[in-house]
Amino acid sequence: MVREEVEKANGEAVERMMESDPVWVGIGPARDKVPGMRDYVLLHAGPPLEWERASGPMRGAVIGAIIYEGWAATQEEAEKLVKNGHVRLEPTHHHNAVGPMCGIISPSMPVYEVHDRRWGNKTYSNLNEGIGKVLRYGAYDREVLDRLRWMSDVLYPVLDATIREVVSDRGGVALKPIIAQALQMGDDCHNRYVAATSLLLREITPYMMRCGVDTNMVREAYSFMNANNFTALNLGMAAAKAMTLAAHNIEHSTIVTVMSRNGTDTGIWVSGLGDRWFTAPAPIPRGVWFPGFSDDDANPDLGDSAITETAGFGGFAMAAAPAIVSWVGGSVKLAIETTQKMYEITYTKHKYFQIPYLNFQGTPTGVDIRKVLKTGITPTINTGVAHKQAGVGQIGAGIVSFPIEMFRDALRSYAEKYHL
């Protein structure tokens, strides 16, 4: 009887996840969009984190966000505000939000608003800065802060006017079809978003051209987005959060609905166990390094971007994106083997996300903590790599597997809750 309840719950969870219909419908300052957002609060990726335990890149991103907000003028002033509790740190997932790498979202930063038309949830993510020396990797010099201000002053108004035009015409930008098509065009939609970004721009450019904003601003915004292959990443993550949120809080379900890292800890949520974090030390990725860097410079893994794998794409779909190995390392054979291994720990194959190379099989979807413990295989993702010191930024990209301890702890807690 218990097994039947679990199977029924898991079937419902993955069905809700696959049938989710995330649509980009708006953009605005986090304080106006994100539930529970307020002044002197910064949202960060991963499980809850105290300043004393924060890694170098997380500290750098927090310092940068505080200076960006105007709450402090120097690193020393910013650190003092966090140490004395005047600035609070809260996980993005507690607010139905996600952010790549450090995942920092401050009150005045513009965020995407995504609405799940099937289940009614709303999710949020910040805007993508590009790669290299950026806030999400812990850099916070003048170049980084100037770019963030430009994004608020130029990019945000253009996107705001654009998405209003799209919503007025056809209700918003449907994101699941973009992800599904991009997977068949060589993206994995975690660390490769070349096709997805192109598809997104094709959807919104006609509306940008008639949005009514100053022509020079539109030109700048389009050029910035077109030059950044990761433009669609944050929208893809918000879509994945909507998908996994649809599967969350289903009694008896053993399906994982959050996988995330903060540079110190890595953590998961399980559908049938609510918002309780199960954590373990964050591992260091095996990477491909930018010139001048090595393993010794790498920080432990961080970011909410594993929400893509949680929803059934990203690293789980590496077999769809063989070119990604030039970015994250390994071989085409490893990319295919990674996807095939993930079938062993997931509940089903996705209805809509398919991999051409594997005869259009659906991607592995719905990590089941029971299968992780039975097989000893843990979720494997691809990821960017930040320097362990604050202020440096990205130093490479790589592949990492989640620690098994937190799945073991989750299953133990599951057995206690359901009296097994």
C-alpha cells in the first residue's frame, strides 16, 4: 500500500512538472515583483548561509550588491553592514526565485517574472550580465557595477516596454517551446544557450523595434543581448523553477524539486518533505580553466542553475549538446554517458524535451532519492567555476556530481515522516 502511494505521488509530481507552462510575462525591480523582497535584504543561491561561512565569490557578490544599492561606498562599509545584521541574506528559493552562480538579487535589480499558465505559480530571476568578470562570479569592481547600472538604466526599460508589447499581443513569451526546440538544436539549456538565445531574440525583436523606447537604447540593448550567448539562461532557470515548483509539496513524493549550491554547501528539497534543506559540503568541479588558472584557484560549486537538471534538462541533456564539451571539458562520449546514467536515477523520460541523438528519447526527468541510494549514482551537472577569492570572477567551467550524503539524510527523514 505504501509503495502504491509513493508511485502515485511521484507520477503526479513528474506529470505536473512536465505539464507546467512557464511564460515570461513581465520585468521589474525585485522589490516590486519578488514576494517578501524588501530593503536591506539580498537573495543568494543555494541553502541558507551565514556571512561567516560564505565563500570568497559569494562575499564579493554581496559586497558588490551592497555598493550597487548605495547602502555602502566601500568594501569595508559593506562588510560591516552584513556582519552587524543590518543587511540580511536569504535564499532565492525561499522567494520562488533563482539566480546563476552567487545568485545575488538586490531590491532595485530588475528581475524577470515568469507565470506558469498551467498551475498558476510565478517565479523570478535576475538578468544575465555575460561571462568573465561579473557580479554572479564574485567580481565587484567599477566595470562590474557600471554594467549593472547600465542594465537598470538601459536594458531594463527596453525589455519592460518590449514584454508589455508581447503580452498585449499574445500573452507573453512561452519558454517551454524554446527550451524544447533548443535541445534539438545543440543546446543543453544550462551551460549552452546559443540556440535558445537566438530563438528568444527571434521572438522578441519585432516587439523591441516598435516598443517606443529611444532608438539608441534599443540598439544598445539588442547588441548586448545578441553578443551574450547566455542571455536566455536566466529565463530558462525561472522556467525550470516554475516546472519544479509545480511538483513540490506532494505528499509521499520522493522526487527532488530543488538542487542548489552556495559555494559552501550544496542542498536539495524533496517534494514530500516540503521546504526542508538537506545539505552537504559543496564539491569542487572538474574543470577547463581559462589561461593562467588551475584547480588550486577554484571555489567549491555554487549557483541555482542546477534547477535546470532538476526540471529534466541541463547536464541531464548533455547528449543533446556534444559541443558543450569544449566549454566544460570531457568528451562527447562522456556527455552521452552522463545522460544515460541519469536515466537510472530519474522517474521518467520527459514528454516534450527530447534528444535527437538518442532516437528522440525524452530527457531524464524527476530525480528520485530512492533510486539515488539504490544505484549509488548522484545527479551530475555542468557548471561555471568561480575563483575562490572575492573580486576575481569566472575562471572556467566544468562538471560536478552532487554528494550522496544529503540524499541519504533525505531518505532517512522521509522514512521518519511517513513511518516506514
